[in-house]
Amino acid sequence: MKPVARVSVGLALTFLGAWVLAAEPAATAKADPAKGAAIAAGTCAACHTSDGSRGSAANPILQGQHADYLAKQLADFKSGKRENAIMKGMATPLSEADMKNVAAFYASKQAKPGFAKNRDFASLGEKLYRGGAADRMVPACSGCHSPNGAGIPAQYPRLAGQHADYAEAQLTAFRSGARHNNAVMSGVAAKLSDREIKALSDYVAGLR
């Protein structure tokens, strides 16, 4: 091959390599739990405790929750897709990286077990969670949240050990339309009675 031809081929390969690299998406930065811990300490701890554990029953337990799910909820609060004036104020200043870091921090913690409290609800709660209600086309909760309440990252949260009061409030909000950032849950909750919501909420508090 003549020298000029070799140079031309070399330049072509160089430009081709540069084009391929430019076309490839940039690697997503890995979430940093340590940075998340610093944000959580200053922004989240007052309501969710220092590690997201068993604080007020009105607030969710974040400890051990799926990072993808937590990051999605923070993004929904920021955008207004999920409405909560307090959480919107907390989430609005956070960048996408901040949200992922905070989510990674809480997800890195080992969730502590909870307990069901109402024996009268045990049978009904278990029946709905594991078998649903075929007559109303209510699916079994275990299908999405898993038999032990571990959930599925991003879409379906961990329910095992969650505060019954908080779970009840969320199911009620889905039913009324006050919470509308998950169409599946809105459809399911719309078919549940107050007693069924209470039974399910108490049941998942004791899952482990």
C-alpha cells in the first residue's frame, strides 16, 4: 500500500473510532450512599429518622426500600406527579444524582421487622394479599409485591414491615384519586372497602 493510502486509511479509522465513541451513551454515574447520607441527615431525618427506620407511623419506613422505587417517588414529588406539599419542598432542590444517592443510602440499610396488631383482620388480610378477590377482579397483592412483601424494584415497593397506618393512608389515597402516580394501584384500591384496606395494611406490617 502506498504511504498516502496508508495515511488515508489511518485517518478514516481514527474518525470512525471517534464517531463510535461519541455515539455511545455516557456511562451512568454510580449512586453514592455516603453522599446520600449527608443529604438525608440535613433534609430527611426530621421525619424519617437518621436511617429511615421506625419513626412516626404517619411517615413511611424507608430503611431497606428499593433504591429505584425511592428515586422514582422523589422525582414524582418534585414534578408534582405525586402530590405532597412537604415532600415537594424537600425534593425540589434535589438533582437526579442527589435523589439516587439518597435512595441508595436508605436502600443500603437493613429493614427492621414489623408486627401486625389486629387479629380480627389477619384472615381477611392474608386472603386478599395472597389470593385477591376474584369476584371483583382484584389481583393478589403477592403477584407484584412478592409473597413475603419484598416487592419489585422501581414499580412495586417493599411492603414487609411497613407502618400499617401509612399503608392504609396510601391505599385510601389511591382509591380516592388523591394519589395518582400508579395506575395499577389506583385500579386495585378502587375496588377495596375500608375494612379490606385496614386488613391488608395490618397484614403487610407483619410480613417478613
